[in-house]
Amino acid sequence: MTPPKGRAVTNSPSPPQSAPVDDESSLGARDWMILVTLCSATFVVGLDFSIVAVALPEIGTALGFATTGDLQWVVTACLLPTASLLLLFGRLSDRAGRRNLFLLGLLLLVATSLVAGLANNPGTLVAARAGQGIAGAMISPTALALLTTVFPEGPKRAKALGINGALLSLGFVVGTIGGGVITSAFNWRWTMLIMAIVGGAVLISGLAVLPADRERTRRALDVPGAVLVSGGLFALVYWVSTGADSGWGSGPTVAALVLAVLLLGAFLLVESRHPSPLVPLPLLNRPSIKWGWVVGLITFGMCGGTTVLLSLYMQEILGWSALETGFGFLAEGLAALVSGLVVSRLITSWGGTRTLVVGLGIQAVGTGAMVVLPNDGNLTLLLVTSGAMGFGHVLAVVAFITAMTSGLGDDEQGVVGGLAQMPQFVGAIGTAALAAIASSRTSALESTRSALDAQLGGLHAGMLAAGLVCLAGVLITVLFLRRPVTPPGEGPSADVNEPPLGSEGSGPAEVAAR
């Protein structure tokens, strides 16, 4: 057929029609209100664990704690219930409703923070801190589950998780600095009362903006599984938290480890037979959850452990005060904030796997480079290495949580939210391991070096070990998280067309249904 006169023949497709640019990651006003509420709750939980650390000496003097070991329970009493109850409250949120449990957790946090701030003896303070820990276990998994429910998979969720991860890390840093400032300007009680004030504000916001829980199918709770996993995690975290002070070979420490192994082993056996398990084993066997959890443990454990080593470096090698040390972590906090703001774009452009590899790689370089920190101080080197660690850490955190929470049914978000939060608390294993490496290396160097140089050599050994473990995390990611899988009981996964690692063009669907 002859074309009309004067019209050229072309095989090129017509240019696309212009259309208004629509940023898929843009959030509406209500989205932002919900996100600010949920991220503020995450920030408060991070703050709760760090703000009290600088105030411990004053607390011990004011309330008359008998020993340093007794004083450490101000921290441990909060950590133990949070770590041990995450899975239980995560599953309860799937069964009973997330909004209600989230708000109840905030109410408990406000009440126990008031009691802690007004405590006049050690027993009252430790009990109140345990209450804060229970509140944290209610808030953490439900906040994450609400976030992943409200924001669908894709750019919006990646953006929300990025901001959430940044504020979690920032909460720890701000708590360290703020605890010193508040204690110096006022007194230790305000480190507790500020939690009640901030928690109350988040509670009011949550009541106003969070969507109502939908109707859920009532199913019986797996009570044996809940008791076993909570007891096992309690024993595991107790072993990690008290082993250094009590001695790793002491009777109570060994007994705690044995009890943890027995209870968690029994938990897996019960879950394999229960008709409505707390954590379905097919869920645990999904590569994105199983290996994502391992990588999460690596990034949290190595970042937390290195932060402790850096604190020792600044205070014992450089002679900085606690407040100066807090400001020494400012670069890490700011880098974490920047990382949280850009990570959604990276996941959209590169995909979750590549982002996780890059994040762990940057964290590895940052921590490994700390081996050149000198005994006379180098502020630029300190800020650059700690900033690199913080930046890479948040990239890794958001990427592994994105992988773990993608491709899930609505009734699985709560329990997986608990699983995804666990590395943050069980990561204390990394702190214990790096401290043991540093101590062992220090002892080996004491016969040939001065005490200060021997201690610095020990800290360097721990920092190098952290970098190497992060590189192992990169290898795990490449080997086990690169391939999409089909969730149990579902059809083909949404990311069946994911290109191999290192090829061009992957998007946010990379992590879906893994």
C-alpha cells in the first residue's frame, strides 16, 4: 500500500506522549503523618537503650547501687524483655491487631518511664526499666508491621524503611549525646522523664493518624511455642549480657547458654507439629528470611560491637570525657541519616541485593580502616571511618529488612517484623565476640608493648575482625540472596525476571517474594 504523498515512511516508534512526572516514592500529607509517627516510635526505642548509658555513674551514686555489676542491670533489665518478647508480640499483632498493640506499648512506655524517673531505690528503677523493655518489645515489631502494611512494596516502602532505619540509628547516637547533655545540665532523672514526654507525644499522634485495625480471623495462640522461644531468647541474651562480667566459663553463664540451646531446639520441634505455630517453619526456611536474618545479625552485631570499641578508644586511649565521646559519634549519626534518605533511590535503581552488598562493603571498609587510628588521635580519620560505618550500616539494614518483609501476606507481617528486629538486640553477641578478640590480643601484646599500645592493638584487632565479618556478610548475600524464590504455597514469585547480580537494570521488585 502506497503511503500518502508527502508523508515519510519510518520504522521508528512514535515518541512517547509527554505526561506529568509522577514520583512513585512521593508521599501524601497523611502518609507523612503516619510515617513520622511510626518512625518517631522507632526513634524512641533506640533512644531508650542509649540515653541512660552516659548517666549510669550518676544513677549508681544517687540510688546507692552496691556494685558495678548491679548497676549494669539498669541496662540489662531493659534489653532482656525486649529481645525475648519480640516474636510473641509480633505474632500477637497479627492476631489481635497492630494499632492497638502499638498504642498499648506506647502507653506502657510512658507509664514506666515516669516510674523510672521518680524511682528512689535500685529495685524500683530496675523494675521500671524492665517495663520499658516490655514496651519496646510491643512497639518495635508492630511499628515495622504497620509501616509495611500501610506502605506497599516498591519505592514508597523503600523510602519509608530508609527513613525508619536512619532514625533508629540516629536514636542511639542522639541518646548517647543527649544523655550526657541532660545529665550535665539537669540530672539523670530527666533521661527517663524525657522518654515519657516524647512517648506521650507519639501516643497522641498515633491515636489521631493510624488507620484502624481490620477484622482478623481469630486463631488460638501457640502458647508452648511462645513460652519456649521467649525463654530461649531470654537465656541467650542473658548469656551474652552477663558473660563478660561473670566469666564465660562460670556456672550461671554456661547454664544460660545450655538452657538457651535446649529451649530454642524444643521450640523448633514444637513449631514443626503445632497446627497454628507461632512462627511457621516454612517461613523460616525462606532464603530471604533465613539469610536476611543472618546478614542482619552481622551488620547489627559488627556495628554495635565496633561502636563499643570506638567508645573505649576515645575514652581510654584519647582520654575524652563521656560527653566528648558522644559528640565523637556525631559523624556516624549524620552519615546514617544521609544514608536513610538516599537508600530508597539505591534500592529502586540497583535492587535490594546490590544495595545490601554495597552497604556491607562500605561498613567493612569503614570498620577495617579503623586499624590505622593512632594513639595520639586523628579527628578526621575518626570521623571518616565512623561515618563510613554508619552510612554502610543503614544501607544494609534497610536492604535486609526490605528483603525479609517483601512478598508476605498481611497476617505474616507482624511475626516477620519481630524476626527482622531481633538482630538489633541479639546482635549483642557481636559485641561480646569483638570484646573477647580485643581482650585476647591486648593480653598477647602486654609483654612486648606499653599498656596503652597493647590496649590499642587489641582494639585494632577487634575492628579488623569486624571488617572481615562484614565481608563474610557480602559473600553470604552474593551466594544466598541473589536468586528469587517462590514463597511456600504461592505461585511464581514476582521477581522471576531479576537479572543476575552485576547485570544492568533491576528495580524494587528484585526483593519481592524472596
